Amino acid sequence: MLKQDSKAGHELRLTVTGSRQAMSGWSPWSDWSLCSRTCDGGAAVQTRRCLHYAGCRGDSVRYKLCNVEPCPEASRDFRGVQCSEYDGLPHNGASYEWEPAEGSDPCALTCRAKGGGPVVTLNPRVQDGTRCAPGSLDLCINGRCQKVGCDLVLGSKREVDKCGVCGGDGSSCSKPSYGWNKRASGPCSASCGGGYQMLSAVCEEQSRGRRVSEDLCDPSSRPVPAILTCNPHACPTTWKTGEWGSCSVSCGPGGYQLREVYCAEPRNTSIVRVTDHNCDQPRPRHRRSCNPHKCPRWYDGIWSEVRKMKDEINEGVKDGVLGWERMVKRVKEGLKALVVVDRG
């Protein structure tokens, strides 16, 4: 049967003994060999020789776990390193590059040719200290998968109980404590300049801060909702401009319009006017020219034409209807010459 021999430094040795007491005749145990790995758990071996002519009861080899500290993150997988040692070697007339593959024997070196090639057992035994499976603590020792407990001891059967204790019996779990906490029920009303946020009561597991059903908290101690100020930092300022006023003239040079220009800072939900030096951007103009087109004006007509019209009117009256028609035509022509509007 297996006999566990504990020693300082979290070492556990495995020794095979018979049903009867071991006979004398063994040589002393040798010194421990070097660890098979420099990190992530290797194995060291110790041996002895039987000196009795009738044989000896017990085992001539024993192992212990060593160098259990994790390997650096950039380290290569130990089983993968062993597969890569066969890269380039001929196999069935071809050479391949190898990577680990799952096989029926966890302690045999089973590898797959990269690129979808064959799966082959390249060695019946992996090196001592190779994990039996990815993510497992158990190690391959002398071609056999050996149990490693949560205490990182070779041959240990200790496991983590439901309370998270290695080797525990599940009785040390602490009972959770529940209570009310105030948590924000929504975002801040403003991103800057000071806003408000509603705080509501939430039932939580105190050790984890995890929200749970309100039935687990005492309703008599439930806090009332509250309002919290948030985002008090100043908002970036900006220039604000009003509408342009009416032009000072309807036409001609020198006309202008004015508008209001001021520096503003958002605060809460309103805009507050501040002094101009708070705005870093160039100040927009507050005055511009308008209605530059020429104005219309009056021009004097020719008075001599009007006098001619008067004489022709008198003659037209004397000549009857034909004279009257000539008179009307002359009046129209005279009026055109009387007033001229410059539209240029």
C-alpha cells in the first residue's frame, strides 16, 4: 500500500510497502536529485538498493514535489517543449513540426503534426513533472499520473471545500450579512457645472457589494431617497450672439447693424453670462455694414417742352378731334421728359 511520509517544506514522499514489516537490508536513501523542472511543479527522486540476499520489502524509489512556484507568463508549455524536440526528425518518410495533442494515456507524449498532420505517440512517457492535463494539478511521475492536492503536496487528496478552504469540511463558511446602501438610480442631470443625481435604497450583501432581493434586508431600516450633487467642475465657456438689429440706413454708404455678443457658461440647466476674459476663443464681431446700394433721386425736366405743350393744347381745341388726338400724344411725350429717375 501507499505510505505517506510528510516532511518539513510541504514535501510528501510516496513509498510502497508490503503487508508485513519491511525486512532490513536496504542501503541508505540517496540524496534527492535535481528537480525535473525549474517552475510550475517538478519532481525530485531518491533511490536505495536492496542488500539482502533474500530480497527486501518496500520500494527502491520515492518522489517529492519541488519548485511549485508558477512559471513566468512568457514561458512555453512544458508538454509543447517536449513535442518540439522531435521537430524535423523523419517520421514515416516525412519530417514535421509537432504540437501537443490529446491521447488515451495522459502520461504518454502524444503530439500532432502542425497543419493538420497525423497524431502520433512520440514517447511512451513524458518527463517527470508534466501536468496530466491542462489546468490540472496532477503530475506525471515515472509514467503514471499522480494526484496533487490543493496543498500542492504529491499524493495528497486534499480538495477545496465549498467555503474555499483547502482540506476543509465546509463548516467554516461565514454567513452573509445584508444591509441597505444608497446607490445612484440614474445618470447625473448635467455633465458639468453641477448637476443632481437621485440616490435610492438598495439591498446588498455587505461582504461582496452584490445586489440581492430586498426581502433579505430589514424594511424598518430602509433609508429614504436622497439627492446628491454631481459633476461640479466648471463647463467650458463659449461666445453667445444675438440677432442682428435693423440697418441704420435704407440705402447708400455708411449703414450698419449691431448685435449682442457675450461670454456664457452653462450651469445646471441654464446659461450664465460671465466676463469676456473667460472665453478663450476669438470674439465674434458685433457690427457689420448693410444696405450699401445707391439711393434713388429726383431729376429736373425741361420746362420749354411744357410751354410747347400748352400752345399745342390750345391749337388742338381749335382743330377739333384730330387736333385733340395730336395734343394727347404730345402731352404723353412731354410727361416722359419731365421726370427722370436714376435707377443706376
